[in-house]
Amino acid sequence: MSEQNLYENSEYQLKEYKQRRTNGQKPVEDGAAGTSIAKKKKVQQIIFGLLVLSLLFSLLCLIIGTVKNSMIYSEMKEQQHKLMMEISQFKSNDSAIYREMKELQDKLMMEISQLKSNVSEVQRAQSILASKLPKLKMNNHFWTPCPKNWARFNQSCYYFPSSSGNWHFAKQECSMLGSHLLVINNNAEQIFIKKLSVPKMYWIGLSDSAKERHWQWEDGTEYDSTPHFWASGEPNDAFNNEDCAHLDDKGQWNDINCSTKLNWICEKNSV
């Protein structure tokens, strides 16, 4: 193409561009420049669309979050109201329980006070009774209670020591306790002693040491004035050396050497 034609073509294009600008139309871009501009516009449109979508998504998340928060707040508010009601009810119940406990405490204190008063009266009565107890009249006789660990039968007290010794030692031990070796005066007393003694053997307060075959009770009771409960064939004074009586393992009387070591039974009157 000649320089003149190139010039004319440029002039024509410039004139057409001016005319399009005058008519409010965008100039037509040619070649690679037009394509680049179109791509840029397309990228801008895509970016703008993504921004719009991102904004819409964020707005949607905000709306959902607001709704959820509103629901949670409403639920928490309801729970708070319910809790406040329960606390109020608890306070009311606690107050009622406190009043009830206070009433019970006052009642208990009154009962304790009354009990103390009753105990004091019982102690006074016990003191009065204790002062009169040593001598109480029974069947026209005054009697004293048996000491601790002594057994009572009718008007006598009986003691069964766990130690053992010969007849004379047993006699001395009973005397130190203000008593004497057992004296059996009747069948009822024999039955009572037998129940407590069997199957052990015990010294009784009966001997013929002073005079052979002349048996004597320790308390001075006449031997022939009371029933006898000798075992069969007794007393036999075996080897001429059996002068003291004891209860055998069946509760019957037997004579034996006075130096034999046995348990013994002490007796004293309670009248």
C-alpha cells in the first residue's frame, strides 16, 4: 500500500472514530487491543459476580446466625426464668423447713428439760430409797440386800469363791467375809445348793473333828434337828481320817480328809 493510501485510510478511521464519539457510540477497537479489553471486562465481571455472591453468602450466614442466637437467647431466657422460679420455690420451702426445724428444736428442748427434771426426781427418790434399803422389813424381819456376786435363797446369801483350799482355810476365808461355811437346814435349801454346785465339789460347814461321829454345824445349829443328805454308805470315816464334810459331784454329802483342797461355799443371813 502506498503512503498516500495509508494516510487516507488513517484519516478515514480518525474521521469515523470522531463521528462515533459525536453520536455517543463507542469506537470499534480492532485487532489484539480489542480482544484484551474484552477479556479484562469479562474478568472484572466475574470478580464482581464473585464479590456479590460472597456478600450475599455472608449476609445469609449473618441472618442465620442472628436467628440462631435469637432462639438460643430466648431459650436461655426461658431457662433463667424457670431457674428463678425454682430458686424462689426453694427459698420458700427452705423457710418452711427452717420454721419446722425450729419448732421441733424448741419442742425437743422442752422435752429434754422435762426429762432432766424427771431424772432429778428419780435420783432424789433413789437416794431416799438407798438410805432406807439397808434395812427393809419383810415378814416381821429386817433384811439387808445380798452383796454383789452373792446368790439369795429365802433369808440367806451364798457365795461360791473360785479359789480352793483345805477345810480350815475355807472356814477362815468365810469368817473374813462376815459369813460361815455353808449350813444346810432343810430339803429346799439342799435342792437349791445342789443346782448351783453340781458337778463341782465344795466344803460345807460340818465336821466331827472335836469328837468322832459327833457332827457339828459351824453356826451352832443342832445336827440332829435338821435333815441329812449323806451319800450312800457315808459318812464312813475311811482310814479313821475323814472328819470334814463336803458336797460330792452329785450334790450329796461325803466325809473326807480335812486337808484336801476343794472349793467352798460361804453363807450368811440377810435378816
